Amino acid sequence: MNVTSIHFKIMHCLKKNIYSISELVEILNISEFKVKRYPKDLEYLLEEDSSENIHNKIN
């Protein structure tokens, strides 16, 4: 699975505030499907590694 900047944007938004799916769709200008899918990806990845290590891997 490829981690993208959208993953981190969603993670950042969710750390700052609790947004609804429709709010995230509007803020990030992505589809509802992606807004629902990316947090699941992050949950899976964070079980295996920290967000800092994941970020370092993609940079």
C-alpha cells in the first residue's frame, strides 16, 4: 500500500478537529470513498509502525 500526502492531511485534520465525512470531502477536495478509505489504511499502517516512521519512509 502506498501512503500519500492525503493520508497525512486526513490524519492532521482528524487530530485538530472532529470533522464529518462531508466536511473532509470539501476540505480536501477528494471523494467520499477516499475519505472513508484512507483512515482505514492509516489504522492498518499504524498498527505496524508509527506515523513518524511512515512519514520518513515516504520522504
